[in-house]
Amino acid sequence: MSDNFFVTTPIYYVNDKPHIGHAYTTILADVLTRYHKVAGIPSFFLTGLDEHGQKVKQAAEARGMSPLDHCNDLAPRFTDLWEKLEIQNDDFIRTTQPRHVQVVQAILQKVYDAGDIYCDEYVGWYSVSEERFITETEKDSGEFRDVAQLKEKNWFFKMSQYQQQLIDYIQKNPEYIQPEHRKNEILGFLRQPLGDLCISRPKSRMDWGIELPFDKDYVTYVWFDALINYVSAIGYLTDDENFNQWWPAVHLLGKDILTTHCVYWSTMLMALGLPLPRTIFAHGWWLMGESKMSKSLGNVVSPLDLIDRYGVDSVRYYLMREMVLGQDASFTMESFIKRFNSDLANDFGNLLNRVSGLIAKYFDGSIPPPSKQQGSDKPIIEKAVLLEDKVKTLIESMRIHEAIEETIVLVRCVNKYMEMQAPWKVAKTDLERAGTILYVATEALRISAVLLSPVMPSKTAAVLDILGAPGSKAQWGQLQPSTQMQTHTALFPRLEIPEK
Ligand code: ME8
């Protein structure tokens, strides 16, 4: 088993353009990968597109296009957005690619040969919108649209025979499904008898999918196909060395697709005799104010509009800082601007302006050397020295918003320290002491910038350039005295709350 870090996002349906929810999971994976890279852990970040199945087929039909033309046309909307969001994914898989199709078919054949796939006639309720057979209880819940009764010959995966093995695994591995309340939700679901999984669709009804290798009249059910992307992309059955280097993965996803990952995917991996993912982490839902984001309500936030208006780093910062992983979060323009103004304009940006202004004024822009430290410098130095480990621990336990907050707390403390020490007054009588205060403040700012760099890659790189410390690490003392600072304009000018 690999100790490397392999992180995935869901592969998104190509039925519409991406919105803020898709952007969120992808930024989250990017931020986690960047933190691991900073910590020197080899990392691999996979995202991509789910291109088969009824939803995509219907979206293509609505545009009068073939499904593949439709996918080829829409795929760049995702890749372009990822580029704008400075997402550094290592691979981008599309389920129509031959490298994926080939592995799906090989897996189907393998599971079939092992006797875990059988054919049966099935009569049951089918939800067209969810693309799956649903139980009587689910039908009665009223949560499913487009429900119809269907009688059909189909192929089934013997998911039920892995039920106990899955329960045991979840109980023995408390890190497997996170957060805890999602684990309990799945264990609750598994208290009911688990049925087998219908993994085929007759071409006569739905032909947009991967053909079953053992029955030419059927295509693979879109979820059985899509989940396999997590292993087909890294070389399962085609490149053992690469596969073993990365598997098992950390899967990031929204709570909407928890069951498909925890139950379908886990039992599929059991049937293949593969280790289960390291963690399946389900985050909460971005709501628009209090309501769900939906096209019909017309309240979908476009990430592109936000980036164009406020810059990519502020969007990344807001999304990562504002959502407590695992809980829902509410998106409002007011909270966006408030967060920007308090953390980025007043705290982080202000500290940069202060130190660079004072160093320009009293030291001609050359970073002063730290001379004798005084007791009042110690709390700042201690906080800054301990911060890297603190952030690392918080990131490892997926408390990203706390890791960010801890870093901003240091910045706030440094701003207070500046007020207390008033180097602009000290400079008039003791330039050496003023230089030490400014060195301590600037070095703490530099460490904060390094530790925020996974969240705001561009702005923090700009800060490090201004300080003449590009590529420096989070250890105290890397800021070089006598380095000439660059002049700059305000990196985070305050925003006004737009009038309604
Ligand atoms: O489900 N808040 O794709 P999908 C937070 N193709 N995250 C959100 C969100 C919101 N309001 N809306 C969407 C599929 N997401 C399948 C996945 S994986 C093998 C197949 C994010 O396009 C969140 O990560 O509907 C959610 O799980 C995902 O988008 C669903 O994307």
C-alpha cells in the first residue's frame, strides 16, 4: 500500500456548465494536494468528466447533438475553468476515453468470470432522474422525480454478498468514511438488507454507455462505469507500477453521492480483491443563502463571474475559509465581501502595506537585520515557529478552515504587535530596535504567506516576491536581511458591499 497522497474529485456530469459547487470540490482537492506537496509528500490529483448515461444523452439531445460531440463541446468549459481557478490536477479523465473504456470492460469480464455478475428479469421502480432502480420506500418518500415501473432483463452485480464484509470494514476502520455522521448514516443504511446492483441498461432503451463484454445488447450502468475512473486513470490492469504507487485514494465528494461511493464502489473493490480507498470524505452543500442552488430557481453562482470581478485567490480563499468541512455553508455576496475585507484587506494586506511602507521609509526598502530580540518579540516568534506543525495537523484532519484561521490569527497578532511596538516611533531614537521589530513582523508575514500559498497561490507568490523570498519555506529565519524589497500597490484593496 502506498503512503503517497492520491486525491480525487467526483467526475462531473457533462450536462451543463460547472457551477460553484463543482468548483468547490475541485479547489478543495487542489488545496489539499498543494499542502501535501509543500510538506514534501508525493501527490497525485485526479479529476475528470462523467460522460455516459442518460443525463448526458438527454442534454445532448436537447442541443440536437450526438452525445460525444456534446461532450467534446462542453469539456473545455470545465478544463478552462480549472485553469482559471489555478487548479493543478495531474490528470483529467473522460469516461469516453479508450484508456477508461478498456479497463471498465476488463473489470466487467473479471467480475463476471468470478461469478459475481448474473442475469435476471427485474420488475421495479425506476427513477429516470437518478438513473437507478429505487426501493418501494424510496419511491414513497417523494424525493425522486420521473419514477416509472419497469420490467426488464438485466445484469446484476452480487453486491449483497459483500454486505457483512463492508459493515465489518467500516467498523474496524473509523477513518474510512468521514465525517463521523456520514459513517453512521452509511452504517444505518446497511442495517437494511442490501440488494444486488443492476449494472446494465438495454441498448434498446439507453445506448449511450460502455458495451458489456459478455452481452452486446447492453451497456454498462453509468455509476459502475464512472466509479472505475479512480483506478483506470492510474493504470489498474494496464500499469501495475503506477497503480501501486498511488492506490489507495482519498475520495472527496459531496454528500449527494455518499452511498454510491461507500456502498457500490467499496463492494466493487472487494469483488476485485483491491484495497479499499484510504478515506471517503463527504463535504456539505453550498446553499445560496438558505436555499439550494438550482437552475430552476435561477440562483446558481457562476465561478467565472466571481473570478472576473474579485480575482481567483479571493474566490479560493472564501470557499476554503467559509465552509466547515462536512457541514453545509451559505453563499452570500455579503459574507464574501465581509470575509475579504476582514481577513485579506484589514489583516493580511494591511500587514504587508505597513511593513513594506516602514521598511521603505526607514531602511530604503532594504530588509533590516534582526539585532537583539526582546521579550515582547518572543510570543510572535514562538507562534510563527509552531504554525507549520499546527497547520499540518489541521490539514491532515481535514480542518482546512481552522488551518487558515490559525494562520490569520498569527497575522492579527503581528498587527497588534506592530501597534504596541510602534516601530515608526522607535525609529526616531533607536533605528536598530525598529529594524528588529520590522524584521520580526515581516518574517512572520512571510511564514503566513508560505502557509497560505496552497489556498492563494498567486497573491502569496506576489507577497513572497515583494519580500524577495520567492520559494522560501515556513521555517523562521529564511528572510534575508539586506534584501531589497519590491515596491507594490495594495494587493487586497477593500471592497464595497454592492447596493441591492
Ligand atoms: O454526481 N455544494 O456528478 P455531478 C457543494 N457524475 N458541492 C456541490 C454542489 C453544491 N451545491 N453541487 C455539486 C455526479 N457539487 C457524478 C459523479 S463520481 C464517480 C460520479 C459537487 O456533476 C459535489 O462534489 O452531479 C458533488 O458530489 C458533485 O459536485 C456532483 O457532481
